[in-house]
Amino acid sequence: MDPYKKLAAALESRMAGHASTAVTGIPAEMGTMTASGLKLDSFKHEIKDYLVADWETKLKLPAFSLTGTVTGMPGTSTFQFEETEIEGVGLMFKEGLKPGDRVLAVPVASGSEAVVICKVVR
């Protein structure tokens, strides 16, 4: 299996676990990102000043190899990487949100603000 697909699957699984733990007993709801903010499904006004959960995790990479070229050297080479764990990996979740994305959010301050917990996909 492609090591990048394994990484993506591991991150997706980890995020799903965090999201379900974070919202247990909290009235979370679906919303849609807009060009200038967040529109919750149950709130008629767009929330322009929303918050986004900050995710930091430990990243575990399995041993894998990549084949490619090195600038200035002829031919291709295979690079072997050993299994490793990296502490303090930040996920730049907010930068990846685009207008039209569906998200899970927790309304706060009587619904005038919200914290986006994660992006939701099918």
C-alpha cells in the first residue's frame, strides 16, 4: 500500500476519534463554510468571527521507500526511510477550509459564535 495513503487513512481515523470524543454530550451541528464565514444549518445568520479547533498530534510513519531523482545526479535512486514517530505535529486545518465545505461545529455564546471541530465528507 502507498505510504501516503496509509498516512492519510491514519490521520483521518485519528481525527474522527478526536471529533467523536470532543462532542460527546455537546450539541454539535452541521454547517457550511462561506466565502466570509460560517453558516450553521439551524442559525439564519452567517457567523463571521468563528473559531477553529487546533489539532496537534504524534505522527507515526511506517518504514517506506520512495524512488526519484536527485538534482545534478544522473538516473533515479530509491530512498529508504525507517519507521519513525514525530511529536508535536500540527494539522493546519483552518487553512484547508474552503467555501462550500461541510463542517461539524459547536455553537457557543448563545449561537452568535461557533467552534468548527472538523470537516465532514462522504
